[in-house]
Amino acid sequence: MQYIDNIIFFIALIVGFGLFFKSLKEIYRNILLGKKIERSDRPAERWAMMSKVALGQSKMTKRPIAGILHIIVYVGFVIINLELLEIIIDGIFGTHRFLAGIIGDSAYSVFTATLEVLALLVLVAVVIFFIRRNFFGVKRLTMKELFGWPKQDANWILIIEFTLMIAFLTMNAADWALQQKGESAAHGNFPVSSGLIGSLIQNFDATSLVILERGAWWFHFLGILFFMNYLYYSKHLHIIFAFPNTWYANLQPKGEFSNLASVTQEIKLMMDPNADPYAAQPDADPNTVPDKFGANDIFDLNQVQLLNAYSCTECGRCTAVCPANITGKKLSPRKIMMDTRDRIEEVGKNINKNGKFVDDGKKLIDDHIQREEIWACTTCNACVEACPVLIDPLSIIIDLRRYLVMEQSAAPQELNLMMANIENNAAPWQYNQADRLNWAQD
């Protein structure tokens, strides 16, 4: 019976990580629903970009207050969870503060003191974030696409992070109080928890302190497992996906749009003076499915675009700088990414239920993203520039537009008129080519 705690711990560990990897596998399957795209070129540049943007948080500080607070939470939470290694070893083998025996008491004291200071900073940052999000009325955090679950999700994340830090400090404070009573080995230095919580519990008897320390220890461990599995349902997937997302980012100049290979081939043929327009074309494979121009559903987007949707932090920096949104248009680049992810999840649930995708009569266009949103975009790339993890909402908008124009001939009247003029007059204006220089005669 003395090993019952270790057995329960091991089962919880296996179940927690098992469910986590099951969720990641499902997300990976969903991303593979998109079209393949070659993004393995210039690997050195990609590693540097990932290190700078995802690991170094270089784009966060363009909004200094939110950026610095985010870096504090990011660095603090990541480093504090290094202690998870010690918790796992202690939980499996029944040891107590295993790392102290490995690195020595002096180094361990520095380690625990550093974690405590970071935990305090995380607590302060999380409280500021909560107040700012809920009581300060920041415009990009109060837009209608965040009503309901997105706002609740953001608040739940802050609450979970707060309680995990409190549990961590309570665990340390109880251990400190036990050390003062000579009931626990003197490992670690706890400058924060001993002052904030230790002074309140130092008069507890040893039994109560052991229960408090063990309770906080278990709560912290199970809380981490819960948080890890909650990520699947949360915008905080960017904690994981920001790294591959920045690695696979588009490294071409932002003003350089992609061209469809089939269209490029036809233009080159048209411009080739040696090409025979009457030459017989090779027989087409009757089993080949014709390529679709643009995208009307997630299956037509590429895999990096679907990865973008899972990586979106819903911070709204893209929408805050969107000129269409600022002037009252319906477009919100953040909503484009949120809607894309919602459609991916809808398709994923369909596959889970049926074993394969069964046509549900829904598409990304109209059922999730309205045409008014698509045509409101000015293609200025402000949203792409603003994103802290290099997400590209514009590429999705362009592909949706291509479908409307090239598959449905459903462009607005103004664009149809312009394209007809280019076709007939080689210019967007509605007059004959011979009259194009008349303006210069005056």
C-alpha cells in the first residue's frame, strides 16, 4: 500500500500525456486535409526566423505594455514548468525534491528562488491581463467575434495560470514551514512564498502542513495535465504551434502574391511567339480531377494556411491595423482565421463521426466567411505585418476571391467592368487603345 500514491501518479501521467498526444494527432490529421505546399527552402533563414519570432518574441514588443507582460508570462510559465521534470521523478519514485541531490543545495536554492520570483511576476502579469481584458474596454479585445466562448476561453486561461502559480507557491510555502519545524529536509530557498503565504501558515501543526504541501503538489501536477489537454479547445494552441508556424512562414516579399501554375502556363503559351495556337493538345487523363481555381472550403487551402488557423492567438493585432475594419467594413482578419479554424474543427468532427468526411452541404465561403468580408480587403498586408507569429490571413482571402472570380464569375460589378476593359482595351479604363494618350495633348 505504500506505493499507492506512486501508482496513481503514474496512471494520471500516462492518461494525461496520452490524451494530449491523441489531440495533437487529430490536429495533425486535420492539417493534412489541406493541399501540400513546398516550404522547406532556405532552412537556415527559417530556423533564424523561428528563433527570433517564436522563441525570442521579437514582434510582441511592438505593443510594449501587452508585449512585455506576455513575455513575462511566457518566460515565467515555461521556466517554472521545468520543475515538472522534478515532479514527475518525485511522483514516480517517491522522492522529495530530487533535483537538490543532483545539482547540490546551493544551486538548488538559486533555482527555487528564481522560480519563485518568476511565479510572482506571472501572477502580477496575469492579474493585469485579466483586468485589462475585462474592465479597460480595449477595442480589439471587445469586438463581436470574441463574444461568447472566445472571451470565456481567454479568461479561463488566465484563471488557470493564476491558480497554478498559487498552488506552486503554496506547495513551497508549506515545505518552507515544515523546514522551519525540522520536519522536512532543508532544500531550496523560497523568498516569495515564505513571505506571502508562509507567514500565514507557519503556526500550523506538522500534519496540517504535510496535507497542505501534498495537496498543493497534487493540484499543481494535475492542473498542468488539465491545462495541457485544455489547449486542444483553446486559442492557446499557439504555445505549441507558434514554432512550426513561424518556421513554415512565407519568406517571399509581402507584396509578391502567388500565381496559379495552370494560369501561368497559359499566359506563357499566349505570349510565346513560337507557340502554335492550333496545335493538338495531349489527351487528358479521364481519371484526373480538374484543379479548382482558388478555394471555397478548407480542402482547397494549403496545409500551412490550416496550420495558421490553429496558430492564431486571437489577439486582434491584425484587425486593429486593418484599414477596412477601421473604416467600418465587415472584414476582420482575426475572424477570417477563427472562422477557418471553426470549419476545420467542423470537418474534423465529421470525420470522427463517420470514419471519413461525408459531405455536410457546408463550405467555408457563405457558411462561415461572408462574401462582403472577402471583398472588403484592400490587400495591403497590414494584418500579415502585425501578426506576432507570422500568420497570413491575406493568403486565405486571396484564395477565396480567386474561387469567386474564376469558378463562379461572382466578382462585384466594378471588378467585372475593369476586367472586361483590360481584356478589350488592355487598360482598366473604358476607352479605345488609340485614345490612351489623348490626355497628353493638352
